[in-house]
Amino acid sequence: MTEIPTGSAEGAGAPAAPHRTVLLRRGEVHSPADPFATAMVVERGHVAWVGSEGAADAFADGVDEVVDLDGALVTPAFTDAHVHTTATGLALTGLDLTGARSLPEALGLVRTYAAARPDDRVLLGHGWDAARWPERRAPHRAELDEAAAGRPLYLSRIDVHSAVVTTALLDLVGGVRELPGFRDGEPLTRDAHHAVRGAALGAVGPAQRDEAQRAALRHAASLGIGTLHECGGPDISSAEDFTGLLELAGREPGPRVFGYWAEQDVARAVALGAVGAGGDLFADGALGSHTACLHAPYRDAAHTGTAYLDAAAIADHVAACTEAGVQAGFHAIGDAALTAVVEGVRAAAEKVGIARIRAARHRVEHAEMLDAAGIAAFAELGLTASVQPAFDAAWGGEDGMYAERLGAERARTLNPYAAMLRAGVPLAFGSDAPVTPLDPWGTVRAAAFHRTPGHRISVRAAFTAHTRGGWRALGRDDAGVLVPGAPADYALWRTDELVVQAPDDRVARWSTDPRSGTPGLPDLTPGRELPVCLGTYVGGREVYVRPQG
């Protein structure tokens, strides 16, 4: 693949390079400007032209370089709208328990990892999920003490809202046994979890953190991801981690990184370089850890979860962000938490005006348990739903974790993407990595083949939510699409024949007709191979090229 080092990036990522004009031709260019485009011109980091092969001849002599696509598909680069970059990198380079099929297997992986990392101050791991294990329980602390040979160890559950730790780590955190969320013999949640997580991540030195961030950014680029929304905050990582990532992304070629800082101190978020005081500003927890805040009790626990923010606190934060000209955002999964968010945003609208609230494009992360009234409120208030379709793929279905926690009837209401789109709710897709892996085409597939058929959306709509939707969530309507004037953030793919897939067969048949002018996308039917990324470009500059062979 030929390097195309044109233009400069906006935001962190892909530093400026000499301006060059490049013609890409003999491929398939996914563009609403020309549904039959086979060629594209990139100039000064932006798309200058898209069109047919015949018209491309007129540009060939006036460009600095011509790239033969050899039939490759060209699409906008993906935007992952919710990522924890350092934690993702640590999972890539460290102890990853997402593949563990049983409790003994997980403990064996801990033993092997501890033996291989004798110099680590604290051993870090992620991804255990007792709901998938035959034993149906988390590791006991005594088991972890033995597996880690008495060393400090932190293992976050797959949803990152609870963790199991060794005695040695608990002893490093003074007073943790008196904090809310500490129950001897059970995974840590709430304040106890936040305190222990802070101590564990605080033990990560600059070199280890830099290694993890670089690994995550490289991996994202290799998957055709051109932009990441980093969701940091004092209960998640550290200010040093957050600013270090933004600095790294700003000085070296790679995906753009836009940071959200989850703190109610709006001035501090702005000072740290965040585009929003939100992201994972917790209104509640997660379903897997029984901490998502519900109106009715869990099916498998005699309580309704945990509320971290009430409507009044939410209203104050939204109003403050709106006045400051930055985005607010909240992590809200359970129906009671989403009710609090809607009530809070409405109260803020009464104070500062609904037009200003809508213009700010405030965000809600996850938004899994939205009912019809909540969907209508999101549309009314202009709230962007930053959602993760891979959650349904991992935990949906009649026998999945959702059904275990809520019962099958309530579980079937989760992640109602089709109803959200019909109501006009803006969608931005992400992974919440490392909760679920960076996997953009897999994410599009998960939305198009939702486990609840009534919630399915077309591949085209899902693809838009994972490309242009992330940019719109930032307040940018001119990016995430290959049209003249847009930033030249794109990816090249090896894939099979392009098709149009929609839940309604009549729509799919009409869209496939050439008269409809609908550009096709790869066939994402479950079981088929996903497209392979050949190269990723940010601001026209190559940030990934697939090795030959």
C-alpha cells in the first residue's frame, strides 16, 4: 500500500505532513456523493473529488501520486465512540481473561502471568465473567492469593464495574474494608472498587502505560479505526493517563483521540484538554455487577442496583456544561438511571433553554434500558446515544446474562436500536473496550443481526452510526463520510461482493437495484468472514498498512 502523507489532523492524532495530492483509482469508493464511484482524490488532508474511472483520467497527470486500489473497497474510517485506551492496551499486552472458560482455567492463567512478570508492583488483569463459567462464581480471595503467590493482584470483571483482588492489594489501600461496596468474600463494587482500582492503576509506571497506549492505538489503526473517544475520569484512570494519551496521539501518527473527562468540575475537564465533561460520569453501574440502577428489582438479586447521581445533580452538571460550551455526558444503563438523566436534562433545559441543550449534543453512554418514553425524551432533548451493539451479542438472547439478571421479558427490551432510529435519536457506536474488543465490522454486524429481531437496523444505518455517528456526537457534521471537503480519514478493505442488507427484505431488494443509487457494503451475515483492513489513513496520512504475505 502506498503512503499518502497529506494534510494535518484536527484534534489529537496524525500530525501534519507535507501536502501532496493523491489519486486512488480502480476500487470501490463508498460515498453518498457518487454511489458508483471507483476513484477518489485526496488533497491537503481532505477529500477533493470522488467519481468514476473515466473521469479519473483527467486527474492522473496533475497529482503527485496515483494509487492502484486493485479492487479494494474504500470507506470512511471507523470512529469508536467509547474506549478506555490504556486499559485496552493493558489487556492486549497483559493478562486477558476474556477467553477463560472456567474458574480453574482463569486461575491457571493468573499463575502463569504472575510467574512471567516478577518485577510488576501490581499484577493487572481483566475480563473474567463468572456468568459464563460452569462454577457460576467469582474467584475467592484465598484462591487468588495462592495463584498470585501472595502478590498484589487486581482483576476487573468484564464490565469493569466490579473486581476481585488479593489480600496483598487490599492491604495497600487504607480503610477500604469500611467503604461502601466492600463485602467480604464478594467482588468489590462502588467506592471500595474505585479505591482499589485507583491504587492498582496508580502502580502502572510511565513506561508500562506508554507501552499499553501505543499497543491500543496500533491495534485500532489495524482495524480501520481512525478516531477514538477516550472516556477517562478520576474514578477510571488518572489525569496523567488522560493527558499522556492525548499528548501521544497528538505527536505521533495514528488514530485521532478526543477525550471525555468524567468529572463534575467542568473547568478541570477543559483544562485537561477534554472536549466534554462526561463519558463515564456514572449515573449507575452495570447489569453484570448488579449495580445498574433499576425501577424494579433484579431477577437474581433482591435489590434495584446503585444510583450514583440524582436528577438534581444531573441538571446542575448539564446546565454548567451548556453555559461553558462543552458537552455533558453520563454513563446510564438501568431504566431508573436513564429516568434520572432525562429528568435532569429536562430541568437543565428549563434553566438554560431547550434550544441550547439540543445544540450542545449532550451524550448518554450505553443507554441500554430505554423504553418508549425515554426514546421520545432523547429525541426531544437532542441527546446522543453512545451505544455498544457488541453488548447484545455477548449478553443478549434468551439464555444470556441480560435474561439471567432481568428475566427474559425485560431482557428483550434492551438496546432498542430500531425504535431509537425511527424516533430520530442520534446513534454513535463504540466498543467500551476492553469491555468488548475493538471490532468495528463485528459491531456493525451485531446491530444488524441483533438477538431481538425487532431491534435490528440495516447494515447501512449501523455503518453510519459507527463512522459518521461518532463525528456527529462530537458536534461535527462534515466528517466521517467520503465527500468533497471532508477530512480524508478512510480505510481500505479486502472483501467479497458488496450487498445491501436491511431487516425488511423489500427495502433490501429495492436498495440493491442500481436505480436506487444505494452504495453497497460487505455481506455481514453471521458466519461469513469480516472484511480485512489493508490500510488506514487519517488526514490523508497512512497510519497502518497491512504487512505483505
